[in-house]
Amino acid sequence: MLPVVALVGRPNVGKSTIFNVLTRTRDALVHDLPGLTRDRQYGVCRSGAREFVVVDTGGLTGEKEGIGGMTARQAQLAVAEADRVVFVVDARDGLLPADRNILDALRRSGKPVLLAVNKTDGLEEDAARAEFAALGFPAPHLLAAAHGRGVPALVDAILSGLPATDPDASAREPGADGVRVAIVGRPNVGKSTLVNRLLGEERVVVSEVAGTTRDAIRVHLDRDGKRYTLIDTAGVRRRARVEEAVEKFSVIKTLQSIAAANVAVVMLDAREGVSEQDATVIGHVLDENRALVIAVNKWDGLSTYEREQCRASLSRKLDFVGYARVVTISALHGSGIAELMKAIDRAHAATTHEFGTAELTRALEKAYASYQPPMVRGHAPKLRFAHPGGTNPPTIVIHGSRTRHVADAYRRYLENFFRKRFRLEGTPIRIEFRETENPYAGRKNELTEGQKRKRQRMIRKAKKR
């Protein structure tokens, strides 16, 4: 596999900025607020002579309990799997006791450690080196990560002495995503618990505190011979209730994750049914035309009567996404997980289904013969043939005349007809209508070139007579 390099340090020293520069992405959320990163974030650095995996970690505060303790546990796991650690400090803050404590823990791990002194822009380099000389590093790397300064030298130092890379490793690293599954929902419905249950490890921070997850965390899962990329996202609330700048950025990252996914799993809390916030989240999935699975979590805590009431509520309130499979689960105890994965597989197969022009046209002819579109000003739209227009979601392009007059109700009829005909579960279907031009339109009083020549011959013959 590719070598792994972990970025470790106090909160707000610039680890996420370094991560984004190394991976040439904006995957890690960056803000002046300390403690923004809590989970491990993975990416691949391709800017050096060879590739390696970079792991961004949350800031270490020395706390043993609560969110701080969970964040520290995630950083410890990153160090344990790393081949090399980059210890990041802040040149503007200078050397703090917390830095010494973190370095002591890193040295006890036995992993090779590089020192990166960040935020040196505008400072004297010799003074910055002298400030951290007490840590015992012969050659600290001075960075201004926000401007990319000093990063190439850091990459060269990281690569020096790293273990050899399996030549086939790139195919198994984050480029091979498999089925991309975004786990979305409002805060505190159990998204991170579900990700950890699927992975069988404590991969992301889980807490009863709403809003624990702030970034969109991608993790790979191999299950039953298939590869998935699970995207754990921040909880989405109604826009009027999103006030903090950090939460606004988190919601943006969640919406980007939905757009990048093949399948979105929207998690609901069985104890609360379908709330207005849940409908908002589902609306975001519909806006992106993504395949959809509804996971009703915390089902094991309901009585028989409460389950009956919940099912009735789900049936009534989720009628607008009737094509989506509803699966009841317990992310904490693992019940319903196998059925959830089957629903994800079916939704993915449906959203990536590739049609043939002939089968689409035959289906269109049958749908048109069974129920024709209503007339508009005495003329009904004519639908002649159909062909595929893409996948994710499946797109069907229908050609005919007066197609701009096709009513929304008839469009929905066609969507449901195609979905039933081709057994497409869990995916929206996009239908595009195209007006087929009449090649003879506007030429009723015009003669073709052949007709003109024939007419001239007839005139010449008449004159000879």
C-alpha cells in the first residue's frame, strides 16, 4: 500500500491547510476557529516524486474526556497506522507546554517525526528556528502553508526514507472509489454511528452532542466483494437555523458530498418520524437527482404500537419519494444493516442502468398507446422515439412534435411507467423532451431543385412544339 503520513499538533496550527496544499484539494474544512477538525481525513499527495497518503487529524488539547478525548483517540489511531509523522507547530504562538507534551507522546510511539513550523510569513526565519531549537530537531521545516511556501521541501523530506511503494497500490487507494454513498441527515440521527458499524471500527467521532461531525469524511469499505466509499457528513438543519460560519461551511460540504455521491442514504430518527428538517434534507437529494435510500434509525427502541404509528407516518409523509426503499435499522446494535446494503446496491444498479435505444422506443410506444398525452388547443403532442441520455440518474430523451406542451402529470406518468418497466428502485428518472423538426416545414410553396429542373424541361418542350 502507499506510505501513510499523519499531520499532528495543537488546534489551529494549520494542519488542515497543509493537508489541502499537499493533496491539492479543499477536502479539509479550514477556519480560524480552533478545534474544527475532529475526525481523521485522508487524501493522497501526488506533488512529489511518488505518492503517499496524508492523514489530517484533530487538534490535541490534552483533554481525556468528551469531544477532546475522542479527537485525541482519532489522532492516536492515525499515528499508529502512519509510517511517518509531521508534527506541526505555530511560529506565531511560539513554543508552548502543550507542544512539548504532544512531542513526548509522539516520541513514545516510536514513529519517525518531522517538525513543521507553520505561519512563518512575516517573521524572521532565524528567530523561528531558535524558538523551537529546544525540541531537538536538527532541521525544522519552516512553512507558510497558506501561501504554499516551504511545502515542496517538506514533501522531499517526507519522501526521504519512506518505505518502498507497491507499484499496484495506486489502484487500491482513494482513486478507486467504488460505489459512493453519502450518509446524510439532520444532526444527531446516528450517521457517524452507522459509518463505524459498517466499518467495524471507531473510525469517526461519535457523541450525543449534536453537530459533532463538522467535515465530510470519506472512508473506504470492502464488503461482500464490492468496494464502497462512505461519506460521513455534518448534520443539515433548516437554513434559518444555520447561524455559525463553521456550520454554514459544513452544510456546504454536505451538499457537495450529495452531488458527488451515487447513492444518498438519508437517516431519520424513528422516535421523531419525518420532521420538516428531514424533508429539507431529502429535498437536497432530489435537487441533485441522486439515488435515495431512507434509513430509519433507532428502530430497536420502539414498542410495537410505536412502530405501527411510525410506519403509518412514513408512508404518509414520504409519498413524494415513493420510489425510495425504506429500511429500519439500529446503527448502534447492527440490526437491519444487511438489508440497508442490499437497498444501496439496488439503488446504485438502478441509477447506473444503461438503456438501449430500441428497448426505450418500444417502451415509449407501449406507454403512448396505453395513455396518450392530453390535447393542447386541439392537437395532442406526438411522441415518436426515445434514446438514452446518460446515467446517475438515468436520463431518457424523447423526440416528437409539440413536446413543449407535454403536461407535468404526463411526465410523471412516463417516469413511473419506465421505472416499473425496467424495475428501477431508488433512483429518480430524468426525462428530456426534444422537438423533432419537420424537414418540409415552411417549404409547402417551394419547389425542390429536381422539381425545378423538370419544370424547365417541360417548358422547353412546350416551346419547341
